[in-house]
Amino acid sequence: MTNTSNCVLQDEKTRPAPRYFLGIDGGGTKTAFALADERGSILSRVTLGACNPNDVGFEQTERILHEGIISVCEGYPMEEISAFAGLAGCSSVENLPRISAVLTRFGFGRTANDNDAKNAVAAALGTKDGVAVIMGTGSIAYAQKGSALYRIGGYGYLFGDKGSGFSIGKDVILSALQQEDGSGEVTALYDLVRHACGGDTVLSKIDFFYREGKKEIARYAPLAFQAYRQGDAVAKRIVEDNMQAIAALILGGAKNLGETPLKAVLCGGVTKAQDVVLPILSKMLAESGCEARLCVCEKEPVWGALILAGMPCGHEEKE
């Protein structure tokens, strides 16, 4: 099903053409602000804390946006700036217009806002057809064909989110707990988890994990790849199970594109283990009969936000 953009746009009929472009990318751990000129040169940057209203509350989201915008735009006329904010947790029917209202108060020449995944898609694909897969705290994919954008997955941790940092981290911690209580296999992950959490036992930190939630649990995902490289059987199953879900997202995107070879660009923190992720995914896709060219996005999501703000230099991915 085609997912037309949820962006909320200001009336542009009487607005002059912008000279500057503001991109805002708000993920699960930080909010990045970047101001660029018409040539794509970055004029100023600011990085602040997380602004997902579902995690920090809307008042904190508003404070983060206000502080970041005032700082990054200092000395530049607001009416000559086109701004785009892609923020986690802010594309709901309730939050989308609230963020739009916050942006409107600054007097920008143009404004638009949507979820943070759109930043990653723009950074990964620019205007080209392909599939962008976000493998951060959560996981989601988008297939882009011309002006159409199709969403695959991204239903949150209650309904899976396999292939995400949270899902992999959860599996890692669970495997350590299961070794400890005798219900699971002996795994190299046990000592890695116990050292990382600083507990005499992993079970002694269970309240800590529940209290800190998804972001903390996602921090344990790299341990799966560390143990995988050591040949650990449990880690191998965890990684392959999660990558199978990512392969399914890519295959879902391929159905919307109907072309081969498929271009798939991977984004997010999990891709730091690309030496493990890329070969596994390439093999899984090939076994499914999908010819795909996989790569990891080299651009930051905030660059995608600048593109969505209308920065005319565009984006060309190296082939």
C-alpha cells in the first residue's frame, strides 16, 4: 500500500525562496540539528538529548527543539530558512500537528515534519529507487519507487522489531539469564553480559533492565556480534534469526519495486557490524532468489533531513 507522506506543510504561496536549510533528526538517543546553505555546506551543527515524546514527554521534546533551533540558527534570518524535522514518535495523528505548531512559532519560511525514518530513507536513497532498512533501536524498511514510498514492518517491540538493536540485545540478555538458571546452553555471551551489566549475576540486574528499557537493552546488541566472531553457537543463532527478519523486510520491499538487481541500503547502529551483517544478508537474499546490491549508508540521517528541507544540492549515492 502506498504511504503518501504525513508531512505537515506551511502555506508557501507568499514565502520567498529559502536561502538556508535546517535539518533536524530526533532518534531514540539524541537529536541532531544542522543548518546548511544552498550549496550544501554545513554552516552550524548542534547535538542534544533524545526528544521522542513517548519516552521523554512532549514538554521535554519542545524544550529540546527550542534549544537546538535557537542555537543552530543563531545569526541567520528565520524567514529565509526552510526546516524539516524528522522525529521519533512524532508522526502520530496527535503528535504530528503538535510538532508542526512548535516549528511554526519560529517564523521559518517553510516547515515540514514527519517521523525520523524518513530522514534515513532520504539519506540512504536520495531520489533513487530502492529499499532503505533502518536497524536502530527499532527496525523498519521503506521501498522507494519514484515519488511513492512503501512501508514494511516497523510495528514496534510488542509485535517483533526483529533485527533491531533492542531485539538483538534482548536475545543476548535472555541467553545469559537462561545459562544462569540452567534452562539454556552455555554461551560466551554470559560472561560478556555479566561484565557489561556489572552484576554478580545477570538476574540481579533484571530490575535495572526493566527500569531503563529499550535503549539500555539495545546497548547489548554488539555483544552478539562479538561472540559470533568467536564462533559461539548461541550468538550465531541470535544473529541469523534477527537477520532473517531483516531479509524478509528487504524481500517485502522488493515486491513493491519489481526490479532487479535490487538496491538495498542499510542504516542504523546495528550496521556497525557490517562485516557480519552484509555477508549473512547477501546469502539469505540469494537463497530466496533475490538479486540485491547491499551497502551501508554513509550519510547521517540529519543529512536526509536537510534534503527533505529542500536543500537543492540533492544527494547522489556512489555506485
